[in-house]
Amino acid sequence: MRGRRADALRNQQTLLSAAAEVFVDAGVDAPIRQIAAKAGVGIGTIYRHFPTRADLVVAVYRHQVEACAEAGPALLAEGGSPLAALRQWVDLFVDFLVTKHGLASALQSDSGGFEALHAYFLDRLVPVCGQLLDAACDAGEITPGVRPYELMRGIGNLCIGRDDDRRYDPRRLVDLLLRGLGREPSDH
């Protein structure tokens, strides 16, 4: 029984990862058949696990928050530059934000549910961002005093314009923002 439960959980994680990729590329209104094809499952399997699109979007949101939260310590543990780990983490965070922007419309009238998810997001990710910033600061790679919430909020604000203007690439501006965190040679 335990093996079957582990398989079901692994299958659900595969499905959520596929849905996240599709949402990043095509938005939260992407056809369910596109998600099913990416995950290698039938449409019925998706509806069995997630009866509504909102159920699927919320599950993807939670899945992405957890993946982002777990990635921070894992990237730091790889032993490279803490600033490189921060940059990789921010890249994952931007993917998450692209999906998050579609979440509000997918949940429409459930503002209480959205607020609870937002609180969960902050509780899980602000400390991870703080850990990455502290490590980069301790390594002398960034200027001290960068607050995790402000950095995440700034990145979030840079990602907002992508939905309605395909000429806008938030990653370019996020890269400029991250370069701005660096220490000037005279700071060392």
C-alpha cells in the first residue's frame, strides 16, 4: 500500500510540474489537454485530482511555493557562489510569479482564499530569500542591508507587465536589479 501511495504522490507531483510549465508558457487559461499531454496523462486523470481549474491553479501555486522554498537551501548547499545561488533562486521565483499573476483571475471571487495563499507564500519564501541574501552578504558578494521582502516585492513588480506586452522581458530588468545588489570594488 505504501508503494502505491508513493507512486500516486509522485504522479501528482509530475502532473503539477507539467501544469506549472504550461502555465508559465501559456498562462493559467491554457487548455487542460495541453497540460495532460505534457504530463503524459489523460484529461480525466487531471479532473479526478483537480475538479476545477481553480483547484489545479491553487495546487500548482502551492507546488511552486514548496519547490522554491526547497530550492534555496539546496542551491546554497551545492557550494558555489552564494550570489549564483541567489540568481538561480530568483529565476525560479520569476517562473512562480508568472503563474501567480494568473491566480487572482482564476480564483475570481475567492479573495479570502487568495489572501491565505499569499500569507503562505510570504511565510515560506521570505525566510529562504533572507538566507540566500545573508550568505551572499557574508561572502562579500552583495551590499549589506538588502531586505528579503523588499527584494521579492521589487522582483514581483518588475514581473507584472509581461501579461499584456510580449515585448517586455522582466528577466532583463530583474538581472539589472540583481547586478545592482553587487558590491562596488571600493566596498571591499
